[in-house]
Amino acid sequence: MKGLTPRVPGHVATTRHLCAAYPLVSEAGLGHEGVLIGRDVLGGSFVYDPFALYRAGVVTNPNMVIFGQIGRGKSSFVKSYLWRQAVFGRHAWVVDPKGEYGPLAEAWGVSPVALRPGGAIRLNPLDTESDGVAEPGNDVEVGSGDGARRRRVILTSSLAVACLGRDLLPRERAAVDMAVSGATARAAATRLSAPTLPLVVDALFEPDTTAARDLRTTAVQLMEDGRDVALELRRLVHGDLCGMFDGPTTPGLRLDGPLVVLDLSAVYHSSALGVLMACATAWLQSSVRAQHRNRIIVVVDEAWAILSNLGVARWLQSSWKLSRALGVANMAVLHRLSDLRSVGTEGSEQVTLAEGLLADSETRVVYAQSPGEVARTGELLGLTETEAELVTQLRRGMALWKIGRRSFLVEHRLASGEQWMIDTDQAMSDGFVPSVPAGKSYSPPSP
């Protein structure tokens, strides 16, 4: 008709082809394998699985680091993510310093392993997957292979560094090496399945003559060489931190369930929290080797407590590097980006180790951060100017996901049946009643 602008013919295309036509509007996503996290703000659902992405070559390791200010939704994400992974048969092991994973454990029908000084439950951090089980009338073959011995020496040395607050001297390191060997021999003689920290402390205080002869010294001198280490480790055996890691692992602990939670809330305010978390994580990792061997998600909450301690940070980094060999996806949860640099002075080994942990975690999830945080440490994550500005404006539940070389803006969605098990703000609500609903059901969140 005269005077009317002719219409442009419509074009019909699939979303895959539309992505090519408008590459800055739509993102191809990560595929369909894995759990539904929520909504990709640029279009479509967001699905994630570290094991599937590793198989596809999208990432070179399955580890993840999560940053988020209090109240921005990082805890909700972690708990719902673990819950949803259970659908795929994945198991989760959690070091819980604040005691926040109890409702999640109840949803799974398991009880947290609550550790407290003088408590009834003990975990032996020197257990290894090769350790036998002591039974009356049977010979016990203590796990004493080179690999098991090396892990025990590394862990004991890391605990000693953490307790002393300095690096070990050569003679102290040698004393620890001999003490672990001596403790292993004493464990076999007393029919224990693995050496314990009390046996290591005893071996430091009373080294045998064979160990001294191997080091071309005397037993008295070897005792003096390891005395400071023994006095510090003694705190875990006879001091204010005894009753958690000072004996064989308590029999009957359920390790074959879908979730294992190590509750350290009783010692959350202890200055030795990092050391205790290292003991708990060491036991957890040895149990992972023995029980499942693959497809495990290991969560270390409040990871700053470990990273701020030089000896423990060294040990944690070495464990992070073993993730592919063990089939484990590690998750470290921190509050601020600056947690990576506040663990030590600029240029210190602690900071280098913390940054190395980030380098060994190819998935980084960043919830809202203050402008000052981003300005100081945004380059660690490789944030562009746009991304750096964006993470200061994210609302609750929104996060920037950096996976390999790709970035996604994701809104985490909760199902109605998940709210009760992830809410950490119930005590701030009107009419707060600290109880769990009787009807616990799961329905997937809508994208």
C-alpha cells in the first residue's frame, strides 16, 4: 500500500545458529552433562560438572575456588551443588569449621562427625589407604610402603611447621623422618593398623639407637634435635587440643555414605584452627583413597585458616595437585579475593602458595566483592575491566564463573525443597525455630 514501509521478511533459525549470528548476545554454554546450577544471564540454563569438563578437555584440573562476601549466596550454592550431585552418584566430603552442614547431612540421612577436645570421636591423620585393620588373632601389616611413609612424613613436618610458626631446621626434619619410622615400627609391635601422633611424639622424645646410628649421632643428641618439634606436637596429644587426633580412628564411623561432614565448630575460635583443619583434611583424604578412589567432591570451607599457615599451606597445595590422580574435585571456599594475599607478607611463600592453589583451580566462582577487593587482587583472577566492575555490583545469588578461558554470568536457583537445608540466616528471621521440617523432598530448580 502506498506510503507504508515494506516489511522485512522474517528469519527462522535454531538457537545454535542464532549464536553465530549474534555472538555477543548468546553463549554456547558448557554442554548438558552435570548438575543444573541455575540461569545463564546471557541465555539458557547453566549446567556444570568438573569431571565431564575435564574429560572434554575444557579444563586441565577439576578443582574450584569460590569467593563471596557473607550473605551473597556462596554457602547456598555449595550445599545445593553437593545435594544435586548425589543424583549422579557422586559423594561429598566436607571439612566444616563452623558447623553449618548439619541440615545437609540430615537430608542425606547421615550424622556429622563432630570433633571436640576430649570428645568421644578420634581421627588418626596418619592413616593411609594401605593400612590394614587390626583384628584379634590376626597379624597386622602396617601400611609402611614408601608412598605411605612419605605422606606421613610430609604431613607430620607440615604440622610441626604450623605449630612452630617457622620452617624446620635440617636436624629437626631428620628427627621427624626417623620418628615416623620409629612410630610405624612401634605400631606394628602393638598391633595397631597405623602409627599415631602419640607414637610419633614418643619416638621424638625417646629415639632408638638405630635411628641415631643412621644419622651418625647419638640418641641423646637426636632427642635434642627433635625436642622443640615434640613439645609443639605434644599439644595435640596431651595439651589443650587433645582428644581429637591423638589415637586410632574411632571404629564404626560411616564412611561409605554419600556425605561425610567433619564438624570442627567446637574449635572454630582456636588459634590452632588451621592445624586442626589440616589433621581433619589429611584423614579425610586418606579415607577417600581407601573408600571410593574416584568421583569425590572434597570441600574445605573457611580455607583461609589453612592458607595462612605456611606448613599446612604447603601440604594443602601438594594435595590439590593430586586431584587428577585420585579422581577428586577439590573446592576451597573463601570470603574475599584478598584472602589469597592476606595470608602473609607481600612476596612471602604463603602468598605464593595461595596463588599457586588458585592456579591449580581452573574453575573460579566469584560472588559480589567490594571495589577495594577487586582493585587490589582482581588481576589474580585475570578479570577484564568489565568483569572487575561487574563483580562489585552483583546481587545475591549472582556470580561470575571463570572456567578455563571462558566467563559466564550465572544466577544460582534454589528449588523449594532445598531452602531449609541451606539457610544460614534463620537465626536472624522472625519466629526462628531451630528445627528441620518433617517432609524433606527434592524437586529440581526451574532454570
